[in-house]
Amino acid sequence: MPLESLQSAVSKVKWRVLPLFVVMFIVNYVDRVNVSFIKEHLSLDLGLNDEAFGFGAGLFFIGYAVFEVPSNLILQRIGARRWLAIIALLWGAVAACMAFVHTAHDFYWLRFFLGAAEAGFFPGVIYYFTRWLPSADRGKAIALFLSGSAIASVISGPLSGYLLQFQPYGLKGWQFMIVAEGGFSVLLAVFTWIWLDSLPHEANWLTEEERRALTSTLENEAAQANRSDRPSLWQLLRDNQIMLFCLIYFCIQLTIYAATFWLPTIIRSMGKMTDMQVGCLNSLPWLISIAGMYFAAAGAARYKNQQAWVAVALLIAGLGMFLATTGGPIFAFVAICFAALGFKSASSLFWPIPQGYLDPRIAAAVIALINSIGNLGGFVAPYAFGWLKEHTGSIQGGLYGLALTSLVAAALVFRARTRA
């Protein structure tokens, strides 16, 4: 009976919290990348050049990296439920304020503060899983949670393009889009505060037997972990495998965020289009990539060499980025659609490698560390592309760099171990 009660409790927890966390991740991602759809509007209204846009877009990730540890400390002090709701409220408010920037410096500061506001979200969700799910169930939960980024990539373009058409209350289309998307995050924060519970023993949607079985299992796992020596952060940073995971994920994120922030610009260069048309075309590579992720995951599950699958995905990404330099804007767009099959598949195929290597007691912390360092690629990519565009009039050099980075990552992945 205790086992049945535990399985029933775990199933209820997943159905209650995972849909919310996936929606939060989608909204979080949209607020993070929606500036890519208003680059031309910012250029006209603020005089923002390509280098300034790339620098501002990338500053988000500096704020994210600087404030992730302080955010984690607050999280442990006040609890995941409260802090996740506060984070959603903060990032929504800051994101909405982006509609009222007047200068490049306003843009820089708000992008930095948005990164600072979002910094605790990913580790906060991971921490929440550790308080609600046994270690055997966390890996799948994290994988489902991460799927939110793929969904967000598909819907962000059409959603932003649709909202750009409206100009109520004297707001310009791009201002309304920013306010609407940021405002939804604020509403989501209120729902999060109401919907989530802090700990299993407070959940009245679980039966008494389910609460007892789940609480007992989690307490036993915590007691076992506390009896064992847990590595310090310094020991983790000295582990060559963990640093290798960080480097590989940095290379993957470099390519993803380069495409995320500059793809709308490439689409606009294909000809005169409305914001809605740009948004719909922007979703095409990400839609294709979801199909690629599914087939790649199915193949990796059947033919077990995980490193080889990641390497093949990275080679596809590198080839696509290289081909994007060999033709006109339309050919470049088609090539990036091909590349998206690779770099998004590599992103999802990558995570089972560190999860297999890591001790379950430190897995959540190290995954957050890998994610934090990897996301610094989100600063390097848009800024480098903006600098190249401003000084050379082209982003070809950046595409060559991404192709080479993918090849290097494909070679490095064979040095990564899937078992401790």
C-alpha cells in the first residue's frame, strides 16, 4: 500500500505542478526574447544600432549570471513557492517597463534587471522538484520542464506578430506587445501564489496516505544524503567532467541564442513583410526542430550511444550555419531551418549525459550550474553578431564562428562520460 500511495502521490504532483511550470517557462522565454521582434522598431524610435541592440539583448544573461547565487540564497530562506511567485511578478513588471524606454541606456539597464529578476526561476523550479518528487522521478520532470523552451520558440513569433498589430491607449504596436506579454507574467505570478503549496504535508489535494508516503520517502532520501559527504561547490568546479558539460552546453546555447535574436532580422531581409508574417516565418525553424527533437530522442532511446547522437546533431547545426553563408537571405533562412534541427536536438539530447554522470544528491545543483554558465552564450552570441553587423555590414563572420563552434562541441562531446 505505501508504494501504491507513493506512486499515486507522485502522479498527482506531476499533473499539478508540471503544466504550471511549463507555462511559466514559456512565458518566461517569451519575455526574454521578444525584443528580437521589435529590433527595427527600436532602431526607428530610439536610434538603436545593431551593436547596441546586440549588447542590450545579451546584457540579460549578465544579470542572470550575477544574481543567480543571491537568488538561490533567498529561495532557500523564504521557500520555493513564495520566491517563484515573486520572481514571476518581478520579471513581468520589468518586462512591461521595457515599453517605455527612451534611450539605449534605458534599454541596457532594463535588460540587465530582467536577467536579474529571472535568475532564480530555473534553479527555483529544480529546488521545488527536490521538495516534492523522489530522486528517481526528477530527471523526467526536468526534461518535461525544459520542453517549454521548444514550445515557446514556436509560439513567440506568431504571438508577438499578432500583438504588434494593436495600438490602444496611444501606445505603439511594439509598446503594446511588451506590456501585454509582461502583464500576463504578473497575472501568472498571482496564480502561482494561489496554486502552489510549499511542502507536501500542506497539500490538501493529496490523501492522508499519499502525504505520509511522499513525505516519508523524501525525508529518508534527505537523511541518507545528509549522512554522506556531499561535494562542495569548489569541488564541483574542479571536476573536469562538470566543466566539460558547461563548455559543451555553452557552445549549444551560443548557436540557439544567435538564431533566436537575429533570425527575425534575416527574415526581414528576405523582402517587405508585415510583423505578423515575420512572426509566423520565425516559428518555422522551431516547429521543424520539435519534430527533429522527437525523432532524435526516439533514436537515442533505441540505439544507445548518447554522445554520438549529440555529436551528429551538432554536426547538422554546424553544416546548416555554414550553408547560411553561401546564398541569399532566402537560402540562409532555409539553411537555418536545417541548422535548427541540429542545435535544438543537441540541447535536449545533451541533458541525459550529465544526469547519468551525476550523483542524484547533487544533480539539481549541478544542472543549475551548467544552465547558468551555458546561458552566458546568450550574451556572447547577440553582442558578437551585433558588433559584426555594425562594423562589417554582415553577420557572415558570426555564422562561420557558430559553424566552427558546433564542430568543436561535436568533438568534445565524445570526452563526456555518461556514467560516474
